[in-house]
Amino acid sequence: MKRPTWALVTAVSAALLFTAIPAPAHSAAPSDDPVPSADRTGPVDPPLFDATQDGSTIRVNVVTDQRTDLAAATQAGETLVSYDALPLVTLRVDNAGLTELATALGVVSVTEDIPAPPTLDQSTAVIGSDTITAAGMTGVGSTIAVLDTGVSAGHPFLSGRVTAEACFSVNDPAIGATSLCPGGGTEEEGSGTADTDAGPCAAMAASVCAHGTHVAGIVAGDGTGTSGAPAHGVAPGAHIAAIQVFTKFDNDKYCGAGASPCVLSYASSQAKGLEKVLALKKAGTPVVAANLSLGAGRHTSACDSDPRKALIDNLLAEGVATVIAAGNNSFADAVSNPGCVSTAVTVGSTTDDDQLSTFSNRGPLLDLLAPGTGIVSSLPGRTYGSKNGTSMAAPHVAGALAVLKQTHPSEEIDGLVSRLVSSGAPVTYTGATTPRLDVQAAAGDLTPEPGDGSGKPVALRFSNDVPVVIPDSAGTNVPGTPAHSPITVTRHPEGAPKDLSVKVSYSHAWIGDVRLELVSPTGRTYLLKSANLNTGGTTYTNTFTVDATGQPSDGEWRVRATDIDNGSTGSLNTWSLHFPTPFRSTTVTTIPDTGTASSALAISGVAGYASGPSQVYVDLTHTRIGDLSLTLTSPDNKTFTLKPHGSEPGEALKTTYGVDATTAKATGTWTLKVTDSAGGSTGQLNAWSLGFPSYENQTVKQIPDDDYEQIWTTVTGLTGTGSARTQVYVHVEHANLANLKIDLVAPDGSLFLLKGSGSPEEGGVIKKTYTVDTSGKSANGMWKLRVDDVMPGNTGTVHNFVLRF
């Protein structure tokens, strides 16, 4: 945006409406540029003196050099809004107060607090997000702040996505302005405070406060399992922080003749909203972008005296981009305010065939273009509809930043913005060329993940913990009715291995009475344990290795337990199927004296990033193990040290290293390098393998009403700890999904929130992968998926749970 080279970006944007809402009586006409600061006689915007000569008062935002200067500035008028950290205050002043501010020490600028108006299937395909969504890049792990008219938190398209709420609004009876916060206050925070289905917004026509819900759907809507919905927004895995910054006006002077009531947003409310976003970020909420689809005025040059710029800069320093709509006035060389702030990411609108939308503001202050014509998204009342505007273009960019943060987690926000700008498709028009958003190109080469499109990770260990009764036999050596327990394997096209691991646990009055067998998807039977009538005991647990070469991996595998002696029954309690990593090399490679041996391994079918901890097994022999260093290089040239040079004794090394490789692309060629640093010895690399630990539990359990249920998986034998990108796939059905709170429980009892409970909404299905930060937690131990039904009246079912480190 507004700069020759890219060091950062953030922006706020524009109007929904084609016709301009009349500006407040005291503001400059929308077609005029503000008076340049160099032409002012002081810090006060000159038109404000004219506007107050008749004795009237005006709302102004006062920026001082330091917060210590605020005390003196506030003597000039009535304090309306104060701020937590900024040298900024919003006052109501008269002409005398303006004169006092004009000469007050430390006052930098005085500008009117102007209320501004709020300015998908096809569009997501245009920008390439359909492809990367199919590859599992959905923006999971990030939050987008939507500063707007509030969000319908219970909308099926946004189910469970709104995880933080706040409201900043204005009460000013003199001009017919009343707060939209549900409690009627000017500042409210917490669940429900930005929900358009409650409070004053719910009492007005649905269209009045519809804007924020539409914007939020473009950012992060998910239509999976919802009839009549668009497929998804740009980042269907991201969360939304809904921040209501609008005020209701019952005044035709502000709304336009016959247009009352309407909603407009004061710059001071937006500043409070941005301050809240900063607080959320500092408190640990993973906010990557703040979206402001609003604005007013005409600016051909940067407006860096704007009081919101300091907050936009502070957010940028914390890793949050401010994305702003350019405005819908068809200006050929200008944008609205606050999109004119130089450190914001300002977005104009295109059609789906890459033509500039006729209504879009444009010119050198634009950073990006994105689809904004005929965009279908969520609307209050659980409906969907189409809207046009740069308001619809900006959230495409905000969502794209969440996707890029997932694909490039170690990259700073300015680098992510630069990716969007440098990779965009150029759109040339009179006076400028602006890139059109292409999130697929910005993300880089990603192989779409096979499967059901939900981003479900590929598992290597499958378990079923549903107890099954083993029926009693009719007589000695008379097989009874077999007990069966199924496990369904998916997405292992390489076929079953020769060392398939099967672990079974059952209980019986006489464990020797039971014969155990494994049945493949084709019906082939493998004997695991024969019956021995002389063996007593009540519990049995064992692990077997089966050579299943020639059998398909995918399909239903079953353990069959048969009682062959009468007089007692038992229960097949749990069993698991473990596929060893298919990524291994047994090619012997010589380790040259004072040289390096390299061995390559091709990884396929694993979308996105490698694991933390990835498991690297190494088998080598060498005269002096201490002379060796071992490194692993990923397909995208990231290098991980497994073992430095040392002084270890011995001539053989057979060990597994746990490496947090979540910054590296999984699919492609990985290279193990063994370097001999000292002369006089040689050796050889015998074999090595690379595994990405992933565990799937297929236990189906009912979720009791107003209670909780858990399913779990036990992790053993891993080297290393969790990572910041641990993936948790959840398949849950419930009559009212908003009633559910879902957590991942670590072996030490720590809780990681996956989904919070919300307001009432229709029932449905969750098939979704969440990303949580489990770094520092031991990977080994029992991990649980806990599903809480927090309100009475409904039940549901837990179907599946996948944990991928």
C-alpha cells in the first residue's frame, strides 16, 4: 500500500452502499481532501472552527505527544472516551475549547470524530483458496478480529467460530445516537456483547446490522453439512473475534432523508475496538488480522495524522495486520478513511472475471484487490445473501492472512502481506496497477490432501475401545458365536505391511478359552492366539506382529474373539492396529572418512507440514560414533540437527530422534546426512526411517445430556514433546452443536480448548481439524478428547478423534 517497498501491512475498509450516506454537518464534503498538515496554523483541523462558530459543540479526537499531556488537553471540554495506553482522548468541545487546544502544549492533532457507514463460492475459487482448503490449509490456529456491526454468533455458517466478543458504542441523545451494546452501555465485553441476535440489533430490521455477519462469513464461514450454505469462506478453520463498533442513529441528518434508523461507526469506537484487539493479542489470542469494512471521505495521499494510526502500528508490531476496505465511491485516485493510513492494508474490489468493480475506489493507495461483487455469505436470521462492496473484498484478504499463517507459521506478518502483494495477479487500470489476491500462489506448492475434504490427518495407529461381549460356547471345543470389533482404515494406498502390529486386550473367566484372529478387509484370517483350555486367569493383553503383505490397507479390519468352551463369558475390551511408517530406506550407504554420506527418502500423501515430534530412526555402524554429526533436511531446505559431533564411545548407533519439524513441508524428498569430522575411520549407514506420529480412536460413544463424555488414545514409545501445531480432528454429531464445549486433555491434565459453547443454533455435524499448541508437553501418555454438553435438552454422539503431533 502507499509505499514503494513492502515492510508491513494493515488496513481498514469501506462502504457497503452504492450511494453515499451524507456526511455529518461538521465534516468536509466526501469529495474534498483534508487540509494538509503543513497548511494548518496549528493542530486543530481548520473547518472545526467554522463548524462551532454558532455556539454548537463537536466531538473531536485529540492526539497528544505523550500521555502526560492528556490531563491538560481534557480541560478543553467534556471527556467522552478515554484509552488505556494511547496518548488519545475523545472530547466534546465548543469553539473556545478548540482555541484552547490549538495552543495547548503537547497537542499533536485535533480531528472530528466522524461516524462512518459500513461500506462466496465463486470468489474463493477465483483467489485459489478452494485448492488450499482441500489441502488442509484452513487458517486453523488463527483468529480474525471483525470490527463491524456485530456477528450472528449462532449462525450455522459460523457455528463455534466466534470465540471472543466486545462492544464499543455511543450514547448521545442530542443527536439521536444510542448504543448497540446489549446492556445499553458504551463499553461491554464477553459472550453475547457483539451478537446481532440479541440486544438493540435484534429489535431492528435484520438488514440494519447484517453487515458484520456477512463479513465474518467471508472470512471464516464453513458450510460443511449445512443445507443451502456456500461451501466455505477463505479461512474456514479460523476463529472470529467479533467486536461491535457501530451506533444506532435515529436522525435523518446522519442517516439520509427517510433512512432512519441507520447504524454508523465513530472513529473513537473503532479506536477502542482496535485497542481491544491489541489486548487480546497480548493476552495470547492468536489474532493475525483485524478487518474494518467501513470508512468515509476522500484521500489521495496517506492520512497518517489519523488517531487510529498509532493503534494500527502497535498491532503491526505485535504481528497483527489491519485490513481496511478502500470505499465504494468510484474514486479513480483516492480511498476513504481509515484505509488511507499508510500502515494499513487497503483493499479494493474486483469482479469474478478480474475486472475492477465499477464502485470500487482505486489508485496508488490501494495495496490489493479482491473479489467484492456478488459475494454470497451469511446473514442474520440463519439466511444467506449476496452483497457488493469493498467491504466484501477486505475480508478475503483478512482470511488469506490466517491461511498463510498456517502455511508459513514462522514468518512475520509483514512477510505474509508481502507474499500476498508479490504473488497477486496484476490488474491494470487508468493510473495504476494493483495485484488481485491469489492466496494459492502466496501459499506456495501444496499437494491437496486425499480423503473427505475435512483436512483429517492420516493416522498410523487406529484403536477401538468399545467393549464387545464374547458369547459363551455350547460345549467343550465347540466354537461359540464370535465377537467382532471393527476398525476402518483410510488413506493408506501403499497396502498392508509385513510387520503390521495388532494389540488386543480382553477379559474372561478362563483366558485360555478364547481364540483370537485378525480379519483383513478381503476376509483373510490371521491367527493371533489359539485356545488353550488349561490356561486360567481373567485378563489378557498382548501385541502381535502380522505379515499382511498383499492385503489392502484401506477398509474394515476386525478382531474376532471366539469362546471354545462352555461355562463362562468374557469381553473383548480394546484393540489397536498400528502401521509402521512406510517411509524408510534400507539402502546401505558408505560413510567416507572426513566426508558426508547422504541418503534420500521420498515422502508422499502427507499434506501440509511435518510433525512435532517427527520420529527419525537411524541405524549405522562406524569405528568412532563420536566423530559423526547427523542432520535432516526437508523438501523446502529446512535443516534439523539430530546429533552434533561428540565423544560418544561405541561402533554402532541404533536410535530414534524426536524432531519438531512443523515448520517444514512434509511431502517431497527428505535427506539424511551423516558427516565424519575426523580422519582415520569409516562406517556405513544401514537404514533409516521418518515417521509422523498420528493416532485415531474410532470408539463411538453417546454424549449424555448436560454431562460429558471422553474418548482417548494412549501414546507410547515416542521421543520428544508436543508442538505448537498439534492437530486434533473431531467428528461429533449433536442436536444442538452450540451446547458443546470440546477440549483436548493432555496426559498431565492440561486442557486445550478446541471449541467453546455458543448461543442456540441448529444441530448438525462437526468434522473438523483444530490446531493447538502442546509444545513442552510430553507426547507419551493418555490423551483424551472431552466433549461437554453444557445445557440440558439434547444428546449427541462422538464418532472419531485423531491426534497428530
